[in-house]
Amino acid sequence: MPIPEDVTGDEIDKDVRQELQSLPKTLAEDVARNLVMVARLIDEDPEAAYGYSRVALRLASRVAAVREAAGFAAYATQKYSEALAEFRAARRMTGTVELWPVMADCERGLGRPEKALDMAGAPEVHKLDKAGQVEMRLVAAGARRDMGQLDAAIVTLQSPELASNSVQPWTARLRYAYADALLAAGREREAREWFAKAVEADRDGSTDASDRLAELDGVEFVDALAEDASDEPGEPGEAAGSADASPEDGDKH
């Protein structure tokens, strides 16, 4: 797959670069450049990122960082079985538990929420850092919802991290998940409160909490371009006053 000339491979994390030192220099550079492309594209074009990850995997399947990158690329494209296999391989190579939450989420993606809950109660969870433990809580709550256990999902998310007023990298997502679970359980007033709290914490726009809050408040977004077009003379089938009817926004991921 083509790689832009400005991608040198030096952009990768120093720990990954150190892992690649076990490879011949030219091979290490090729792998590094493909890993850079995975990181660049995984959010905006996951399928392309997946393609680059497969190239890196063919070149250096015995490097843990490559297996991990391949796992995340497969995860981003909802290839959960493949992702789980790569994460397990990376974990065997490193012996760390950092990937435990995303491995559990792969089990959810494979339709095995019970397995995800088993993992949420495993000893490995106690070895996770705070961010990993919060992520595991989010996965466990999602598994409860998969099983139709809304009240249990809500209780799972109730934690010191949720109650804290300090804003951490996980705060917006945790508050959002809690609000969404409350809404699914028909507790709209509480859901609105927590969507508002999620908006306060969502400094980088990682969730659509502001849109969800607007929906609860009955705010409708009008497509100005479509409305302008409907006002032009000579349009067939246009009735007087029809400009008041605005098209609905498409679903947001």
C-alpha cells in the first residue's frame, strides 16, 4: 500500500521504536512507516488503517507492538474475532494486562456478554491502572445492557469516578454512558442532567452528548441550505408554508 514520502517512521512512539530494533534496519523502517499510517488513519479511515496493519503484520508478526496495532485496526473495523486473536498474542508476548478491557469488549462484539462479565470480575482487573479500570466498568455496563439488564448497567456505572467533580480523560465517556443507560431505563430527567455533565467534561468532542442534550430539550436543527433551495421559484410540488418543515438530521455514530 502506498505511503506518503513525508512519513519516515520516526513519528512512532519511542517504546515501539525500541521494540523494532530487533529487526534489520530497513525492515524496521518499513514496519514503522506502516504503523504510522495505522495510527493516522484508524479514526478517519479504519479500513485503510486495517490494510496497513496487515502489511506490518506480514513483515513483523513477532513484534508485540505490531500485533497490538493489528488488533486495534481489526477492532475498529468490527472484526472482533481477529482483533481478539491479535490482542491475545500481544498479551502473551508482553505479559501485561493493559489490553484486558478491549479484549472483553471484543467478547461483547462476538455476542458473548457473559464472557465479558466474567473478565470484568477476573483478578487481572485489579492490575489495571485507573483508566483501565474505568474502561472495564464501561465494558461491563455495556455487557449488562446487551443482556437486557438496564438497572444492573446503571448500578455498574455508579462509582467514585462518576461522582467525582474532577475531569479526567475518561470522565465524559463515563458520564455519557451513565446518561444513556438512564435514558434507556426511562429516567429522562436524570439522563438530561448527566448528558449536561458529560458536555461539561467533553472538551475534545469525543461524544455527541451536546446533540443528545439538545434532543432531550426539543431543539431541532434546520438544514439552512435545504431550506434556501425550497424557497427558490419554479420548484415542482412546493406548497405555501412548506419551508417550515425541515429535514431531520441523519443519525450520528
